Amino acid sequence: MNKVLYISSEAYPLIKTGGLADVAGSLPIALQKNAQDVRLLLPAYPEVLRNINKSKIRTVSSYYSQPVNIIETRLPGSKVIVWLVDCPAAFNRPGGPYTDGHGQIWDDNAFRFAIFCHAAVDIALNKLQLDWQPDVVHCNDWQTGLVPALLHLQPQRPATIFTIHNMAYQGIFDQQTFFDLHLPVELWHMDGLEFHNQLSFIKGGLAYADKITTVSPHYATEILSPEFGYGLDGLLRSRIKNLSGIINGIDDKHWNPGTDEHLKQKYNRRSLDKKLLNKTDLQQELTLAVDASIPMIGMVSRLVEQKGLDIILLALSSLLTHPIQLVILGTGETHYELQLAEWAQNYPDHLKIIIGYNESLAHRIEAASDMYLMPSTFEPCGLNQLYSLRYGNLPIVTHVGGLADTVTDANQENIANGTANGFVLEEQSAAALLASIEQALVLYQQPKIWRQLQINAMSGDFSWQTSAERYIELYQQALE
Ligand code: ADP
Ligand code: GLC
């Protein structure tokens, strides 16, 4: 049994902005089921403190003259112990984990996540009297990047794993920040935390972790190229022997159409007809024409460039001439929100845009839709296409990252050999997007084929078991 400290800046259901939370809220449970002694470390944001019931304060320390407590609780619905880094100066404020209520990035994020990392390092070295020292420290994304770097300087330390969920977010700050954070000067060089004379948090993970992983095999090869590596592809190529891709699983308890409490009508692959009740229910709720035969295309997403919004916007004028209902739930960049809202105003029968974050509606859109839109420019793994497959809602995706690893195009050959489970664009363009949607609409009119595609999609194994085993193998290798 390994003792694993799993460090993340968000974890469902305590706090979530995207897929990282889904992973950090479910992988530790899968690891625990596989005999790992896991503790999850999170910042104590107000929303987290509101979401926990039992808590006890375990210890007190201070970083940058700011007092820090460690609060202990459990991940709701599980036995996984959660330690919360409670530092009011860093985390007790309204807004989200990374931005204020207006979506503006907090200007002291370096300081906030440096405190988080220092607490993680002290726990890793058993300096906080928690009577528990990990064998493995598993870090996620830039917010945890200083941990492998700081631990690297210790003669006796746990093994370190760094998982990249998204290379586009690197935690870059100016050089002065490096000095203000009093980071050890020996970390300031081009093979360390320095990135073109700036401080890079993610480089702490990429340069110093014993093992680097990312969340799909395809993305693990893409990030070795300049197009997807954002200036860090060279560093990653130099670490290729220690880099691997492990696909994310999904939490079968929360994302299962057979048991999903958010749904009007539960269903499974043997009772697919019942799925339609979820569509008519949503049509009613969104004041769309109530007709189960109209193809519904869903999307639940951060509204950012990554998710392919530019080609979606370009495709809309043609797309909305088809007899479809397109339902998009999301929040993100204001210009996307405004443009989508304007299109929806002009095409009220064909397009509904719901701006906001709504977990229940996200589940209901997955269950109601026939097709799911995810034409990302890059996608490290992507969870929404996995949820869609699980809900018999066929994803329309680009051939990138985890989308390429999980969706197989419904061309004639793949339909014949029983592997087709969605639609893959020929390239990331509005024309290719329209072509794929039109291909989907044609097949939608052939109920026998469509039903088979849905069954193929729903039969895929996207559970955490296999991936959890791969992480445990990797922990073993790192310890050796
Ligand atoms: P990313 O992490 O890049 O945003 P993923 O597909 O990995 O993309 O995960 C996104 C997660 O966030 C999914 O669980 C999705 O349902 C959820 N999500 C995104 N936007 C919203 C929203 N507006 N309301 C509810 N859930 C959302
Ligand atoms: C990131 C990626 C997404 C991935 C998620 C969880 O947010 O954008 O592709 O699924 O992390 O690993």
C-alpha cells in the first residue's frame, strides 16, 4: 500500500470550475478502492467550507507571515480524507478559485498558490504533526507546480508525480514575484522555474517531478510539438522517458443515466426509448417545440477558445437552417456569451443559450440530447464527450487529444465493424463541423443504425479502474 498525497486546486463536489475537479473528486476514490492510502489536499475556499459538515482543525503553521490551519474532513460520499489549507488571506474571499466575481484573475494568485504549495511540501515532509508521511506526492496543474521543485531540494523526500490537465494554463508571473516569494535561488535557471526571464509554476512540475503524466495518450504526444507545447515542448521532449498519457475515467456514481437523480427519466442501453422523455422534458423547460423527433444537439462548456467556439459561431448561420434544436449551457469569455445570446435571440426556435454554471442542467442536457458538440482546438482529455457516450448522446468532435482517443467516426467502415460511436471532424474548421453535423443528421434518420451507434457509445468502458491501476504502476516506478 502506498501513501499518496493528492494535491489539487479543485475537487467535485466541494469546488469545481472544470474537469480537473471531476478527476480530483473521483480518482482518489478509485485509488483508495485499489488499496492506496490517499489524502486529498485542497485550498479552503469559502465554498468548500460551506460544503463540508464535520471538520476538525489539525494544525497551525504560517507562510509569508500568514497563519495557516489544516482542516480535516472527508470527500462527501466517500471515505477519502481531505485536508484543507485554510489561509484566510489567500482563500477567504468571494468569487471563484482563480478569478473574482467578474472573471478577473486574482492578481495575487502566485502568492495564494505558493502558500498552498508550501503547506503541501511541509505535509509531504511530515513537518505539520499530522502523523502521516506520503510515499508519493501527486500534483495537478500549475497551481501545484512549486511542490516538485521545492521537494527536489530535499535529501529525503517522497516520489513526485505531476499531471498536466491543460498546457494552456502555466502560472506565469514576473521575475520580481520569484523574489517576493523567497523561492530558493538555485531554482532560478532555464532548466528550472525560469521561463524567458519569468517565473513559471508549471515548469516546477515539468522540470522536477519524477514522473509526468497527462490525461490522454494522444495529448501526451501532441504536447511534444510546438503547436500544443506552448514553448515547453522542448523541455517535455527532454523528459520523454518520464512522460506518459493516462486517460481519465468517469465517476460512475454521478454520471450514470441508470441512476442519475437529476433526470426526469432514468434509462440504460436496454431501455433507450425512455431517453426521449428527457428530451421532451427539456424542450418544455426551455420553451422549444416539444417533439421527440427533432434532433437535439447539446453542449455544456467553458466558453473559451479551446472549446471550438470560433468555428461554432462561423457555422451557425448554415447550421440553424437545419431542423434542429441546439442547446448550449456555459459561462466564460464575455464576447462569446454576447455573440451566442444574440444568435439565440434571432433564432429562438433553434437555439437556446443558458449562460451560467448549472450542474443539474448539465446532466439533463446530456440525457436529452441526441448529439453533443465538442469541436475543440485542443483537448487534453475531455470529460463531456465521455459523459455523452455514457448517455447515448453521440459526440461530434475534432481529432485532438482525448477526443481522438475516445471517439470513433461513424464512417461506413467503422459502422460495419461495430466501433463507431460518434463523429470526427476532418479538420478544425466551420466547413468540417457542418459536414460532420450533416453526416450525423443523415444517420439520425436511420433509426436502426442510430440505435446501434448509441449502444456502441454506451458500451464503452470509461470507468476509473484501468486508469487507477496505471497510476499505481507509475507510483511504483517512481518509488523505484
Ligand atoms: P474542461 O475541464 O476543459 O472545462 P472537461 O470536458 O474535462 O473540460 O470538463 C468540464 C466539466 O465541467 C464537465 O463536468 C462539465 O459538465 C462541467 N461544466 C462545464 N461548464 C459547465 C456549466 N456551465 N455548468 C455545469 N457544468 C459545467
Ligand atoms: C482540463 C482539460 C480537459 C480535461 C480536464 C481533466 O481542464 O481541458 O480536457 O478533461 O482538465 O483532466
